[in-house]
Amino acid sequence: MSKIDIGISKSNRETIADGLKRLLADSYTLYLQTHNFHWNVTGPQFRELHLMFEEHYTELATAVDEIAERIRTLGVAAPGTYKAFAQLSSIEEVDGVPGAKEMVSLLTKGHEQVVKTCREALGPAQEADDESSAALISDRMRIHEKTAWMLRAMQ
């Protein structure tokens, strides 16, 4: 691959990519958790939650690709293994199959955590005048804030 010359220093690109890696890991972990809950939800709200979780994991599937591609655009390898995601993610794994109400609560916390991860990643992107990464991170933050709000409204 030829040298990257996009107006952002190598050290800034690496710092920004580190934040994006954590965002990718959180997003992928939340994707897996949401998909798991989609498959395993039961109870009176089954249909509503099953469909909502599908909307959420479908959106997250697109997001993880966009985040990984931005990392690659910055000239850094994107993590792509469960081991790497487990080391980078701030979202904890769930053992077993919780009840529907707990699923909603866990997903709310997960989306709120992604917002916090976005906030941590945003500063370095803004400081380096990396508008592309900042816009991606801001868009992700807005989506997760709204999703968390909608999930909280169900509780």
C-alpha cells in the first residue's frame, strides 16, 4: 500500500483509530448481544421486541462495517476477532438467557456505553481536524442516544 497523505499525521491517525477500535468492539459486542436477544426473547412482548431487536442488530451490522472501514482508511488494521473485541469492549458479556425485561435493560445500558465510548473517541478526531471520523462518531452517538431513549421508554 502506498503512503497515506490525507492531512492527518500518522500518530494522530493511530490515536483516532484506537478510539474507533474501541467503538468497533463495543458496537460488535452490542450487535451480538442484540442478535442473541432477538433469537431468544419470549413473553407477552415477544413480537414487538423480536422485531425491534432485528431493526437494531441490522443497523449495527452496517455500523460495524463503516467503523472498520474508517479504521482501514486511517491506515490501521481493524480488529476482527472475538478475542480482540473482548479485550477492547466496555460491554460485558451476558451469561444465559435473561428475561425480556432484563434484555431491554441490558441493551439500554449497552447503547449508553457506546455513547460514552463515542464521547471518548470524538475528542482526538476533532483535535486532529479529522472531520470524517468525527462525523462518523457523532452519527453513531446520535443513533445510540436515540435507541437508548426508546429502550428506556419501554421500561
